[in-house]
Amino acid sequence: MQDITFRRIALRYSQFNNSLTNNTFSVVVKTLPSSMTKQIISIQCQVLTCCLMMFSRLCFAEIFPLPPSDTDLIGKVMYALARHENTLLDIAKQFDIGQTEISISNPEVDRWLPGENTRITLPTRYILPNTDRRGIVLNIPEMRLYYYAQAKQSQQRTVETFPVSIGRMDWKTPLGAAKVIAKTTNPEWRPPESIKKEHAEAGDPLPDVVPAGPDNPLGNYAMRLNIPGYLIHGTNKPLGIGMRVTHGCVRMYPADIKNLFPKIEIGTKVQIVNQPIKLGWYADSLYLEIHPPLEEDGMDSNWLQEQVNQLITDVKDVVTVKLNQQQINIALKQQTGIPVVIGQRIEDAMTVQPTRQ
């Protein structure tokens, strides 16, 4: 019976897998137990659910219900098995993840040759940045954009998140408050003199105007900010998403900017922040998420430790928390960008608990 069920599960998953155009990944499936038909059926459901989740991520970025103000986490960590022809860059693009994100969450995996059946961690759980939950929020060290959509009365508000590329160290993406002041489809690119000079010195001169089309680095959509010269736009080089490769602009996967563009109104607020450390609650669990700080900020391990301690102190001033110092130390050392549980909320000893009569 168990062997028959296993073959049916495998066949169903194989049929699903083969139906996905250009899909070269397998979702990790745990080994079936040797007993209990209920367990086998449960695993079958888990496989099909995981397949559906994978399918959704292959098509578009996920949309999450906006959690209440006392909850800070969205999403869940997923896993995939690499095929022999995959690179981490391929897997990142397929699952709408940035290049740096997938690299730091898989530090032991070769970037170019992960290897057949290597388990890849997909860092698809996030602590929301510590900002006002409205409009666009861009967290620079995370290289990720969050969009908090407005909702009509009685409708559930949502949040979407997308990987982005940001400015190189010598072309920093500016921090602070901004807003969207213009939107353009099939934009022309008029490179500024500083960029033209850089390209000329590298033996790659640029024209005064790059017309819309496959050679245009802005892609098919661009949203101009009120910070002079800065855009949120698509790209003709999607494999660079999630890296510091731009001249300060914010670059998105073509499918992501196509998805986001029609939702953004002129005047939408944009918050650009520098938060390599994020702390957040999910139910009674306190989570910590750490990304490598920007190199030019000179934030060493001692600085990170101090910042984490300060954030935790701020929490403990309001809530009684039992901390797991080992988990805090691991998060500080590894900086994987994946939220980890570092503490539990505990009831105040002075709180009077109801008793049964």
C-alpha cells in the first residue's frame, strides 16, 4: 500500500513538475515514513501544497495580507533541490530572489556549480522593516523593496516584496524620504555626463539618448523619484538583480516592475532606509534578521553586537522576554538574512491569572 501511494505521489508531482515551462527545480520532499497511512496522506498534501507555492513564486511575487501592528513577519522559508545544470543565479531568478540573498543564505553552496540534488535554502521569510507601513519602503542593505498597498474600505490591506539592485559603493542609493513624481513605459535613457564619462574611459562610449528596446538598461518601465536623477526601473540584465551594480537607481526584475508599475500612483511615498538588523514579533516569539551591513558604513562585528543589544534592550523595556543567547550569537556570526527565533515573550509575574471555579 505504501509503495503504491509513494508511486502515485511521485507521478502526480512529476506531472506537475513537467507542466511548468522551463522549470528545472524539484521541491524537497521528506522521505515517507514506513507506517501510518495518515502520515503518508499528510505528506502527499504537503507535496502538493509545496508545488502550488512553488508555482506561485515562479509566476509572480507573493502578496501577503498585511499583519496587525504587533506582528512583523511575513512569508515562510522554502527549499529546492538543484539540478546539475543550475547555478544559484538561475534558482534566484526563478524564485524571485536576489543574488546576494540566495548566496548568503547558502554559504556552503558553490555559486556556479551547486551540484545535482543539492538542497537550496530559499530565503522567503521576512521581518518587515521598522518604518511606517505605507507606500514603498526600500531597505538598502537587504536589497529588497516592500510595497504596502492602500485598500478600499472593508478590504484587507496587503504587502508585497521584491528583490532589487542598488547603487555601487561609489554610486550610493540615497537614504531618506522621497516620492514618485512620474511614470514612464518604454522609457528612453539619457545618461548623465558622469556616466557617459565613466563608459568612455572604459572604452564603451554611450550615445546621448538610448532608445526604448532590448539595449535600454531601464527596461520597459521606469518610475521617477523627486530625488534628482533617481529612478525605480526594470532592466535588460536580470541576472544582476539583488547586487550592488547600479549608478544609484533601484533596479527590479522585468516581471516584478511590470507587476508593481500599474499599482503605483503619482505621489506615492518612498522610504529609503538602512536597516541591516531587523527585530520583530510573530505571536510570542521574538525574531532577529541580520544582513551584511554596507561596506562603506564600516560596521564591524562589535558595532553589530552593540546595535542588536540596544534593539533588544528597547524591547525588554516594554515586554518581558526570555532570550536565547546562542541563537543571537549564531545570527550575528552567520548574517544569513533569514529570521531566527531569539526569544519568547513571558507573562509578567504580577499579572493575575484567572482561576477555574
